[in-house]
Amino acid sequence: SSELVHRQPAASEDGSGWVRRMSLVEKVTSQVEYYLNPARMAADQFLIEQAEENGGYVNIATLLSFPRLRKLVSPQIAAVAHVLSKSPKLEVSPNSALVRPRSKPPESPARAVLPANARAQVLYAVERVLNDASLIHDTQLQAAIAAHSPASALRSGGLGVRVPVEDVVLHPEVESALPSSSASLLQSLRQARDNPSDPAAAAASALIRRKLSELLPREGESALVRLSTDYRYFERLRPTPEVRQLVPAAGFAGVPASGASDTLSSSAAHTAAGASSLPGSAHFSVLTYNILADMLSTCEQFPAVRVDVLDWSYRRELVLKELAFHAPDVLCLQELQGMATCERGVDGDHHADLADALGARGYAHAYVRKVRRDGTGWPSAQLGNGIFWKTATFQLIEAEEVPIAPRLCAACVDEQSRAHFGRGAQVGLVLALRHLRNGRTVVVATTHLSCNFQEPVTQVAQVHVVAAATLALAAKHGPSTAIVLGADLNSLPGSGVFCLLQQGTLPAAHAHMSLQADGVSFPDFGALGGGGRELRLPMRLKSAYTAVLGQEPLFTNFTGPPSNFVGTLDYLWFAGSGLAPTHVLQLPSEEAVREERCLPSSRFPSDHLPLLACF
């Protein structure tokens, strides 16, 4: 159409008020050019993840599911591909199913640059040692704080935390930041600390602290910490962070002492005890955590997060501290990026790195990476899911990888449906573990569903594949088998995914079962429904958090611009005769998260929060 429409010109404009209305072709092209504008696309985690899976391309069918395009045109992929091929800004794939921008989106990996000044490097290290995350997770630091700070300083929101200079300066991170010329001073300080009753050592310690003070942060140089006037202590200037506790189920007798529930010292006791030592029906704990892959944490996607906080080297340490602090018997990790083979020492193979770090703590593991509909993977680093278990608690019986796209394609009746449901590369992982103390079999599963919120029907199909595989493996091991599913489902409470797991069925008329693409049929799962019929699962699952708290957490994902999303996407589900959660891990308050605007932050290393349940 070249139809002219009259527009009232603005006061500052000259000339006629007649403008040409865009044709439908121009509207579609313009909208896709907007979606795939390189600068905008770089900030869109969903589109970047789609492009990572397809050599920089995005499925045209996926774009046609977006609301603005859905209003403009019916999902006729070939016709739309022909239109987009005329754009100088876009490139359509040879099979006319994919499109990408001709200019590659900018990608700025989050890599912190250390200060060049020696004193600035020391200040940076001191702040990292005394930040909120260290106060929560570092038990040695907590012991030093408890010995030298007033009791009120140990409580959430308290002020007056003090730590002896030697405990901070001799911390490996600070010690490595000090110049090599300080080595003799540090050695003398260590000897003085190890002999506190020696008067000569105490005098030498005071002299050494005064000499080191030239390198340590001074008054006004940091908003977090300062050196006391007598050079004996580092004093925190920020309030003590809140301590997340294990919240007991109603009526459960093994409740931690309430008088110490919000203090740093109680967090140390929690770590020492270990979640699995709490009384329970099966005596094990499970933690699920989307750790935010480094390949997705670019500066474009997290513009409101400090680069040094977004840097994987910083987040890696926080992730390991969090996992060591809770010491769960089973870990379900999502967005664990790795290579096709476990290649230790290769940059970007975080699977191999964490496998070594957790292996040193007594964990064995299984791992699966994303898989295309034809069963192939990627030679470079790609996202995956891992399950780790304590070998002192569990023994592996068998493991099953669940390639979701190939299984969905196998359940589709025509190529158009296979092309639609085979677009993703998501995977699931299901393990059968034997509890060494009571001999019971526990089936543990994890997955990370597609984050295409515009097509919840795809998420429903994906979760059905994983849940059905999980329940089938549990049935194989007998009626007494316990089941735990820890996953990032990218779905809100009340969604089709949530209802299917909770109720065991999902009507064909449910809003999240509607297909937007023409000529596409829902996969047929035989006795488990689908293919235009009601979806079914052999068993209902229960949410551990709903069982203990009466509802899901208010949020497990808390992002800043450009998405500004706050909501619950992560879950811990369970089923099985006699299995019941006794405790769940408390989530941080909104105020605690908003201290640094959003996630990730200096205290929370991912845009997701970990969930933990004890059974």
C-alpha cells in the first residue's frame, strides 16, 4: 500500500502534513529489524541464546510468536522469509527458516580490570574479604568477628563489626595484593599472631601494623571499611547483612534455636552441622541453582551490574562458597557451561572446573549439554545441566540423559510440527541414586526449559518430556522410590508448566496449550496424552516450598534493565511414599536484593537464587 494519510504537523515542522502509511511488508521488515538490531539484540538474553544455538541465526517461527509480529501477520514462515530477504540489514538462511542481522551484535565479556595503583589493589582486596558475602559464608571470618565485635553487631542490620588487621592482611586474597616488599613484615605479623601471649610479639605486631598502614585503606577511601585509629582493627561501615536460615515445616520438632536465628554466629553453626544432619524422613538435602553461565553474562545484558561483580572469576568463588556453606547432599546446577568433553584447564569449560572443585569436597557428578533435534551438539563451550551428589551419602545406580528436542520430534506426526517443537536444544538429566544409610532409591532430575515466554505451549511440551522420563525411571525402581526435581522451568506459578506438574494433568483447552503456528500439531505422547488431547503424567508432584511455606517464593529471579523481571522461575518438586520436606532455605528479602538494585550483585553471584530443601 502507498496510501497517504494526513498527519497534523508539529509546530516546529515545515511542509505538508501528508505522510505515506507503511505497507504490511514494510511493517514486518521494520519490526524484525527492530528485534534484530545488533545493539538491542546484544541486551536480549533469549535472542542471544537462540543465536548461540543456530550460528548467529534466530528462527523466524520464534520471531513470529512475538506479540507485535503476531498482530501483523499469520505465521507463514516462507512468505515472511521472502520479505525479510529484501532487507539490507538482515540475512536469511538458505533453508528460509532462520534470519540474523548482517552486523554481529556487540559482545563485551565481563572482565574486571584491576586497579594499577598498589594501594587501590589492596583496598579492592580488603573490600572483597569484608563484603556481605564473606560475612555470610566465611566461618573463620565469623569467628574473628564474634571475638572482637559487640554482640549487637552480629545481628542483621547491626553496626560495629570489627576484625583484627592481621586476620584480614594475612587472608590469601589480601596478602597476594600486597607488594612483594611486604613479605618480611607479613611473616613477622604471622608469627606475632600465632604467639599472642608473648609481650615481645605483641609489641612487634603493633609496629608492623603501623608500617603496613601506609598500604591499607584510610578514612574516607572506602564506603565499606576503614582502619581504626590505633591500627588494630578493620571496622565495617555497612550494616551486617541478613542471614538466610533453614525454615522448618509446621510442627517439625527439630527447629534451630530461635534466639540465634538471625546472627552471623548461627550461620556458622548451620554450616558446621550441615543440612543433611537435620532430622528428617530420608535424611538428605537437595539444592537447585541456575548459576548464570559466563557466556550469557555480558555487559550488554547486565548494564546495571558492576563489571568486577559480573566477572566469572569473582562469581565462581561466590558460587563455590555458597555451595560449601550449605553442603547439600545433592546439587542440581543449570547453565553450567562446558565443552563437548571434560577438558580441564580450558578457558570456558566451567563444568570441568567445578567438577574438580566439588570433587575435592566429596562430590561425584553427571553432566549433559544442549542437544539439537538431530542429536548433535557443539564443538565449543555450550550450556548444560549437572547433578552432583555426595559419595558419602549416595551411590549412583544409573543415569539417563534426556534430549528434549529429539524426543519431541519423535512424538510429532508431521515435519511442520517437528520443525516447530524441535527448535530448542534444551536437555534434562535424570539419575537413580541409592541412599547409603537407609538403602532407599532416590530419582533426581534437573532441566532448564526454554525462556520463550511468548510460547508457553513449547515449555509445556518440554517439561512433559522430562517429567515423564523422571517418573518412568522411578517406576522402574519400584513403588518406594523417592523423586526430586530441581529445575529452572522459566515459568511462573500458575502457568501451564506449573499446573501440569502439580495436578498431573493439563486440559487441552488450557490457555498454555494453544498453538499459534498454522499447520502445527502438539506432540502425541500416546497413553500420556497430547496430540490434541489432555496431557497426563503418571504421578503428581509437590512443591517443597509450598509444602513448608504455604506458597512459592515471591521471586527466584531478580534482574535489572533491560528486562527488569522479578518473579519465580525455579522450583524444587518431590514425590514418593513417606517423602516430605522438613526445612527449606529462606530466600533473601527484596530490600536485601535491591541494595545493589538487582541480581547478580557482590553478594549474590547469579541472576537466580538457590533453592534448598531437606527431606
